[in-house]
Amino acid sequence: MRHGVLAVDRALVMAFAMLWEILWALILGFVLSAAVQAVVSKKQMSRLLPDDSPRSLAIACALGAASSSCSYAAVALARSLFRKGANFTAAMAFEFASTNLVIELGIIMVFLLGWRFAVAEFVGGLLMIIILTLLFKAFLTRPMVEQARRQVDRGVLGRMEGHAEMDMSVTEGPLIRRVASAKGFTAISHYFVMDWAAVWTDVAGGLLLAGILAAWVPAWVWQGFFLVRHELVAKVWGPLVGPIVAMLSFVCSIGNVPLAAVLWNGGISFGGVISFVFADLIVLPVLNIYRKYYGGRMTMFLLATSYTAMVIAGLIIEFAFQALDLAPRQRTGVVMEPHVTLNYTTILNILFLALAAILMTRFMKTGGPHMLRMMNKPAPDRHQHAA
């Protein structure tokens, strides 16, 4: 009994230590993301994505990178774009960019895994979208799209419907003036708090699961599972099994990055880490939302093509980065720091917690709690906020 309590305590301590290590970077990432969303309007997105041409796909990736990293909000917004007339392939490109090309993801990967992983994530994310587009061109038929659109028009709800619909962007005047204005400050505070509300369960779940696995699973178990004694086989096995581990972990958004650090230290290949992080959009809860949105047939198509794209992208990243000598040689993923001390991390955490408190105060004073209650409800007519 005592041993079990100690094991739980160790897992919780490790989870908190990881949170403390990345807290200021998380806040910074969400502030930057909120600032971008505050000046990028969602109103014209569907019109900008009429087809699957390279131009539309590039716009989809740019718009996705400028939006929230919440997997559920990305899925809901992609459904909304498709429902309003956007091309299905472009909407999916937007969705994958929304979780794999966003600022906060790169920041957290730098701190937990290193800059090489962040570069591989963004390069691989673009590569995965290209592969997914080619698979769609080869195998996606018009009847499948029409059937999915009929299902979409039924309006079956998933998660983060209201959050996906909300558009609080400020579009009048020069960019700097928009960000610095009272309306811009309000919009930033609203996006910041609601993005946190959308992902905190995934972040907490990812940290807790990472702490549990790091504390309870011996290194030899990971090494055996990832076939580390067979170097070449392990490089292929990692991208193949990475998305499957992600699917079964139920953790999505940036919450799977702490778990990726545990897997990396445990022996998964470099490309396996990348394909694991990509798989936040095929975890089991998201697949269930696909089923509600697009029907069973399209769900299976999205699962098959997404998994294939993730595996191929992971393999390409693995061997390309090895050939260019960019793959890391040491397994030094940040899983925990044993003590909270007065160092630069603590000072930055205090400063950014103060910034978060300022944004939270603005949020509370400008109608934020009412909008927060609308996050999981369809809210096409409740987009406006107080200035």
C-alpha cells in the first residue's frame, strides 16, 4: 500500500516538475497565438478555400498556423468551413496545420525535446499535409464528399462548437494599432483564456500520463517495445507504431509533447516521435467526432489516409535528418527537474503568470465568462464581445 502511494506521489511530482519547466513557454505561446487570432478574421476563410489548388492549400496552412492549437476546436472549425462551402481537402489541410504548425507547439517542443524536434515537426507537418493532399487526390471520390456534406448538414454536435464559431478579430486600421488598441487587448485576452480553457485538460492529462509512464514503466520495457537493439528496424518501427500509441493514449493538442519526451527517452526513434505528435487528430475521441460530423465511411477514410501520411512523413524525417546529420544523438528529453529553485525558469514563470493574470482580469471585465459558457454550444450569433 505504501509503495503504491509513493509511486503515485512520484508520478504527480514528475508531472508538476514538467509543468513548471514549460509553464512560461506555454503562456508565451498562447499569448502569441491569441495576438495572431486577434487580427486574423475567420469570416472570409471559407471564401479563401474554394478548391484544392496549391494556392488554396497554402492559404489553408497559413490560416491554420495562425489559429488555435486545440484539436477539438480545429476539427470543429474545419467542419464549419466545409459546411460553409470550403473545399474538403483544403478544410482538412487547415485542420492539420491548426495543430501541427502553431507557435505554442514549436515552443514547447524546443523546451522539452530540443530545437531539432521543433524543426522536424514544422517541416514534417508541411510534408504530411502534402502527402495527405496527394492521397485525397488519388482516393477521395465525389460521392464520398457529397455523402460527408449531407452528414455535415445534419448539424450533429461534437466538441468546441462555439469556440470554433467565435470571431473576435479586429480588422480596422494598421496591424500594430489593432494589437495595441483596447479592442485588440480585449480580443487577445478572450482568445488567450478560451484557448487555455479548450486545452487545459489535454495538457494536464498529457503531463499526468507522462509522469505516470516515466515513474512506473522501467526503461527496459520501452527499449524492448521500440526495438532499440535493432537500429535499422527501430527507425522504421517508430513511425509505424508512434501514431498507434498516440491513438490509445487519448491525449491530443500540445498535451502529447510531454509524453513524446518520455517515449524519446524510452527509445522510440526520431521519426517515431514526429509521427506520434502528428497523431493528435486521430485519437479515439476525435475519430468519434469525425463519425458524427462526416459519417462512418469518411471517418475510416480519414483514419487510413491520415495514418499513412503520418507514417510516411515520419519515415522521411527520420532518414532525411539522419542523412543531413540533424537528428539528435542524445536522448535528453526533459521529463522532470527534481526541485523548484530560484533560477531563470522560476523568474520567467512568475513574470508570465503575472501577464496571464492581467489578461484574465481583462477577460473577466469584458464579458468573458458568458462567452466561456458558449464554448461547447453552437453560437453563430454570439460572436461579439465587449470592447
